[in-house]
Amino acid sequence: MCRSRCYSLMRGPSSTVHTTSHLHESDIMFDVLADLFFKLQVSQTQELRSAVSNACDDARRRQHHSLTPIHLLHSLAKQEAGRELIQNCGGNVDKMINELDTMLDTSFKSTSETVEYRVEASQSLKKIFRQADMHSCSCGKNTVGTGDVIAEMFLDDGDESAARVLVKQGISRLDVLNYISHGISKANMPNDAEQLEAIRIRGARLKVLLHNDDYSTMEFVVYALRTIFDKTAEDATRLMLGIHQQELVVVGVYDYDDAIEKAKKVRALAAKNGFPLLCSVQEEGETELAFTP
């Protein structure tokens, strides 16, 4: 259940709609932020709010009526959190920024400075923020961040959508979810083959662990536990709640081959369904070092 929260930004007398071309930048900025964040239940990170502000400045400089996901992705790609996410998901930040610049220069209509206008958040951008807000609320998060918003961009697949730009860079929604949920970098995947081979040679048994995240649904985790680990409905539900409350649980201890097979099946099933559910293995008796087959 969502916890009730105050609105991030409420409309008031100072958020009155302005219609002249001589608006002060701060008035335009407040109007856009009020329009975009109005009625959202979860607050946004300062870096995300800053990216929205910079995107609004850019739209105004280009004399664009609408603030779109393309404007926001362009702004996020220039900030530290956005750059790190894009790079770790396998994208080329500089190429992406150049492509977004070209799109903003050629695909969006500009208006003359003498024409009355105001920058407004597009419906697609509002939808992305609503979806990120609802998701964060449903899983009890206190803030919406850069990764949450970029993940929601993939649900808009128009011809000139931000999702198309991300996909062109070889980035998938699952890449984003794996990175923001577990810090798994597609660009720097760890190679645990040697350590796992040493464990196999020793004949050690392996603990299989499931890790919590904010995107895999409770129903899916129960389904994975029942189908891959042959748990009863009662045991699967108990383990799922344990994952949710304790961040990770030991599902069972198995011989090496069985453990590796089950971990790989979890990864394949989760990927097929678009969830970042992480399954790792750990040598029996070990308490810190874990591997992802």
C-alpha cells in the first residue's frame, strides 16, 4: 500500500498561467514544474529536478512550445547520474547527445520571439512522470530519480521517442533496471568463471540467493520460486516476503551443477518477463563473496 505524502509542488497564486512572450524565466520555469509535478505523491531527487529545469531552459532557448522526453533525455545525458547510467548500460553518451541535438534542431517546431508563447510539459512527459511516481509509491520509495524516469521512457515507443534513441544505443529497459536495481553494468560485466570453477573442483555445495529489487513483482517472485525451485505456494510466499523485508534470502543449498542451473533459469525467466530479479550463488559456509552465473 502507498503511504500518503504531500504533493511535491502545489499550484498557488504564483503559478498563474502566463501568455506573453516577455515572461520572466523563473515564471516560465515555475509554471512548467508546477504542471509536471502537480499531484505527484513522491518527491524527485534534486538532480532530476535540476535536469528538468535545464531541459526547460533549453526548450525556451530553442523557442520550442513543448518540453518533451527528448528534451529531458538530452539534459539527463549531460548530468553525472545520467551519463553514468547510459555508459553502464552500454551506450555512447557523446553520440547520444549529438543525435538528440540533431533531433531537437530538426524535428521540433520553433516559434518566433514576437509570438506569445509559454513552454509546456508534453503529455508524453507527464505520463512518464506519473508512471514513475506510481511505481515509486507502490514500492514505498521516497523519491523518483534519474533511473526511474529513464526506465519509464521505454513505455513510449513513438517514431521520435526517447526510447528509440536509447534502443539505437543498444540500451534496453532491462539494462536500465539491472543497473539501478543491482548496479550491474552491461559495459563491465564481472567474469566469475575462474572463481566458480575453483568451487566446482573443490566439490563444494552452493547456496542459491534471491535479491530484492523495486521492479520484480511479488507474483513473479512467487512464480519463479514455485516453478524453478519446486516450492509450495506457502513456502514461496514466505520466501518472497523474506526477500522483500531482508533484501535477500537463501532459497536453498544445492550441489554445484544444480545450483548453477537454477540460477541461470531464474535469470532467463526474469529476462523473458522484463524483470531484474537477481539470483546469485555463494559457497556453503561463505557469508560475503557471491557470484552471478
